[in-house]
Amino acid sequence: ECKIVEFKHYYNFLLLGFSQEPELQALIFGLFLSMYLITVFGNLLIILAVSSDAHLHTPMYFFLTNLSFVDICFTSTTIPKMLWNVQTQSKVITYEGCITQIYFFLLSAVLDIFLLTVMAYDRFVAICHPLHYMVIMNPRLCFLLVLVSWTISILNSLLQKTLLVLRLSFCTDLEIPHFFCEIKQIVQLACDDTLLNDTIMYFTAVLLGGGPLAGILYSYSKIMFSIHGISSPQGKYKAVSICASHLSVVFLYYCSSLGVYLSSATAPHNSHSSATASVMYTVVTPMLNPFIYSLRNKDIKRALKRVIHIKREIVLALEQKLLFFD
């Protein structure tokens, strides 16, 4: 029989993580610490590069800096707590901590999807309506698109947090076979009837996942027709190169999300496989985004070199001042 904990502030969930083997903990800690630092510094460099170069103050790079900021928040929601648990050899996360993690995880995940959709629309306007691009993608519209994305993401997080988690009562068995408080795992631990929870999760996943994907596919179908109508090979190459980075990120994000869904559907009792698959879109994709957007982009490369050069000059100036005082 399920024994229900009466007061929610007494809940302490246990994040089981990837492995219980003590000899693997140092490897897991080192691997995830490295990926986290690469993610944070890589996305910060993108933000600094765009902010410091006036030539990059365009709609495309405005959306890119927002995506980089959200990616930092995305990984910071889950990885620091996991690293702390590994380092302290503790698997505990409080009820309040779990609720907070769920809220910011859902916020970042949905915001990522909407920003990728907005960026697809930006590419559609740039290629299909190049002469009217700056008129259509004016600063007011760009700000409005980002504001709407944030608003929908915040409301979705509040809705799921309020209706899906806060109303639930939990049993004394509070082990989560994951490295963070994944909402589906939390709902499965509840002693209440979770039909409403499952229904809301299903419809929000279809609406907020499938809707933006349909918008991305529509934008790129129009883009492909426009590229097909370009006569010069140079023009076609330029149009394709504009979209290549964004398409790569969309492919990574949706394929990794599909992998998580398939792993949980084919092996519902093997949640460790779902946790491993989740690493792709919670850690690997945000880590790769700066490399994808910078390796094939001359503007970003030039801006990054400028940021690194300025940093070197600051370091040299500080060293000279220290030598002077010595």
C-alpha cells in the first residue's frame, strides 16, 4: 500500500543519475563538467561577439544571441545540480528544488523551440523577400516575436507546474531514475490519478512541439522553391549556406527529442536509457550550437577574433600595470 507524505515540504526526491558504480562517478563528473563549461563559454562568446560588432546588429544575430542565452539557461537548470550531487555523493533534491528545476527546464525547452521557429521565419523572409527584408523584419517585429516566445513559454511552464505537479501527492518511494527532475518521471511517482496530467502533457507536447515544427517545415518548403528558381550557382550556394547552420541545429534538436520519446516508448521500464538519450538535447545540442553557427559563418569568425584580440589587449594592459606597481 502506498504511504502518502502529508506535507509537501517534507518531500526529498532522489536523482539516481546514470550509474550507481563508484568508479564511474569521476568520469561522469569530468565529462559533464567539460561539456557544461564548453556550453557556457561558447554561447557567451557568441553573445559577446554579436554585441561588440555593429555589423552583426541584424535580426538574424539578434535571434541567435537570444538562443545562446536560453541554451546557457537550459544547461544551467540541470547540470550544476547533477555535478553537485556527484561531487558530494548525494542524490537528494528537495521538493522546492525539483519544482524550480521543472519550471525552468520547461521554460528553456519550449523557448528553444519557438526561437528556432522564429529564426526559420527570418530565413524565409531573407531568401524569399530579400528586397523587403529590413522593412518586414524591423526592430519592433523582432522584439515582438521574442516577447511572444517568452510569454508563451512562461505561461506553459506555469500551467504545467500548477496543474501537473503542485496538485499531486507523492508516495514515500521518491526515486527518480534520471539526472534531473523530468516532469514525466515526477508524474509517474504520484499516488493520485494522473489522467489529467497525462492528457495535458500529451496535448502541450503536440501543440508546442508539432506546431513550431510545422512552421519550420513550411518556411523551408518556401525557401526550397525560391532556391530552385535562382539561376546562378553562386546565388544558390549563398542561399543554402544561409540556412545550413539553422537546419543543422533544428535537425539535432528534433532528432534528439524524438530519440528520447522512442527510448521511453520502446522501453518504458528502462528509464536510464531515456536519461542517456536526454543528454543529447539538454547538453550536447546547446554545446554544439556555437560551433555550428561559427564554423561556417565569416561574420561570426571575424567578430570572435575581435573579441579575443580585445581580451588579449586587456590582459596585457593589466600585466603592464601589475609590473609597474611591482
